Amino acid sequence: MNDIKLKFLFQFFALVLVQVLIFDHVYFLGYINPYIYIAFIIALPLKLNRNYLIFLGFLIGLCVDLFNDTGGIHAGSSVLIAYLRSIIVRLSFGYNYDLDTLKLRNVKLKAQLTFITIMVFAHHLIMFSLAYFSLNYTVEILKNTLYSGIFSSILIFMTKSLLKKQ
Amino acid sequence: MQQVLKFFIQNKSGILFLVLFSISIALTIQSHSYHNSKWVSSTSFLSSFILDVKYDITSYFNLKVENDNLLKQNLELQEKIIALKDSSNRSRSELPSYSFISAKIISNSYNKKDNFVLINKGREDSIYKGYGISLPNGIMGIVVNSSNNYSRVISILNTNLSINAKLKNSNQFGSLQWDSKFHNEMILKDLPRSAEFKVGDTIVTGGNSLIFPSDLPIGVVKKFDLNENSGYFKILVSLFADMADVNQAYVIVPKKIKEAQELLEGNE
């Protein structure tokens, strides 16, 4: 149990650092920024207590905010997807699974992809809405959500499948 | 009472979510009014330390470019010195009211709606809130808060900031703002219709603020149109400085700011 906790602690810090030191400076095609730190919320065990999940989601978002000077936009959006995760799991995996024994990597690839994509897009939509914080920028919000969302989903999916093999 | 308690216990995660989400919203709203000193900011000890280490490592990668820029700048300064020598027989009636401190930019953003910059000088170098930051070929922003060794700067690429600017060789001024579109373009608003200029004219800082000295170059006129109803020009300015690639900045220390502020407050 302690090993697992340590593993998640390591993941937490590694993802925050990778996000703020590398991916915040990646501007794909000029302005598309990937946000891969939410892989942490996606990868936390499905049977984890919901309260812990929400709190950890808030914490990792706040850490990213701290480096980016963005107030609470990452904290807000990641706490939201942490709260909605169990609903999104049901949406993408169906009701046939028992959450206590289910592991993400045992699910079909298509369902995994659906799950990751919904999580990423929900996060990005809320994050960009909070960042622009005005209806005058609706087009920019939707455009950024779409482009960054596609980019982040691909990156997270690739990282997951790369790490699985080892 | 028991029912209320029961309700709280049953909806524990929902309430936790609501509390944390409202905290995030509050922090976000707070960050949109940059006058407040913030709780979550990159001047905090740990994050500024990590960003500083990152700067130490990555700054080696563009040493060559940086050297070239410094050489170019040296050359320009040399030319200015020569020009000054020519006009040195003109007597100077007043001492310079600004001095400059050089600083390194250790974190910079330019593609968000409201961008901030972190520099590696702070209160110990006597840099305080409200000081302007200039670049070798433009302006960078204004210090919003400073810790002992770092300062957070609101970038000119921030929709909350507007800067007093004018046309070179004229005294008609407007306010320079960013429209959050491109990091090399800004908009000069409220320039009266009587102003005369053409595409390619230089825009400089106006003298109407205590933060920036007047006549610092900012950019050139790229496009303009006149609003017939209000009678003001709206000018698209393309900046001299490449805001995406900046390393070195100068903090402008206004020497007479206290005196001027006292006078301003006394008048009110």
C-alpha cells in the first residue's frame, strides 16, 4: 500500500514539473498548448475514495496555477473533472463493470480513448472559460478547447500506452 | 438538526467539491484584478526557485543569440554616445529623473489572455510595485508585486493593462492596449482625429505617467481606422520587441516618484 502511495506522490510531482517546465513552453503550430498533468487524475485508481480524488485534483491544479500565475483556473477545472470522474467512467465504460476491481488498462481500447477524451475536453472547456472569463471570447474559448484538447488527448493516450508496456 | 447533519454526511464529496471549486473561482476572479497582491503567485518561494533553476539551465541554449543581441545593442549605444557628444555643449538644466537596473526574465508567457512575467530582482535590489520594465527595444510591463529576490511583472500583453503612448514628434496621446490576438501587435486607442500620421510612423511612450519616461520606442503604425462617431483613431501597432523571445530587461527606477505622488495627492 505504501509503495502505491509513493508511486502516486512521484507521479504527482513528475507531472507538475513536466507540465510547467516542458509542456507550457510547447507551442504546437504557434499557439496550441498541451495540458498533460490531468493524466494524474485519469490514472488514479478507480476505487479511490471520491473525497481524496477531489482533493488531489484541486491540489495538482493549484500547483500548476502557482507556476503559471493564472489564479485558480487549473485548480477549478481539475477539481471539476475529479468530481465528475465517476460519472464519466460510467458514461464511457458502461454499467457492467464493478468499480472496486476494475483497472483502466483492462478496459477495451475504444472505451479508454472515450474516457480520456471526455475528461480532457471537459477540463479544457472549463479551463479556457475561466481563463478568458468573458462571453466576448466564446469563439477563442471553443477554438482553443478543440485544438488543445485534441493535442492533449493524443499525448496522454500515447504516454499511457508507452508506460504500460514496461 | 439531525437531518441537516445527515444531509451533510451523505453529500460529503459534493460539498467538498463545491468548497474547492468556489476557492478556485475566487482565486481566478482575484487574478483578473491585478492590483491585489495575490495568494497564488509565482513569486512564492518554491515556484520561483524552480523557475530560477530552469532559467539557469535553459539560458545556456541561447547564449549565442543573446551575445549577438548584446553586441548589436552595444553598437547602438556607441552611436548614441557619439551623437550625445555632438550636442554636449547644450547645458543640462536637470538631473536625469530615472535610473535603470538590469534584470533577467526567468519566466515569460505571451499566448494567454492575461500574461505575466517573472524577473530575478526584487525588494533587496530596491524594486517595488509600480516600477516600469523596459526592453532594449521596447517596453515589457509594470511590476505588480515583489518578494525579496523576485518580482512579478504584468506584461503589456495583458488585457487589464493600458499604457499611455503617443506618436513620435507630437504630443497627442492615446492608450495602448492588447486585444489578446497576436503577441507582436497592440492597439492604440483614443487618439484624437486631429492627429497627423501615416503607416510606418513610430509610436513611443507618452510622458503622462510617472512609470515610463517619455519617448521610449514601442512600435510602428501598421494599420489604422477612424471611428466617425467618436472621432478617435484606432491604430494597430506592430511592436519592435519580439515578446516571445526576451531574456534581458531593464527596471526603470523613478527617482522623483515620491515627490510627484505627494504633489498629486495633495491636490486632491
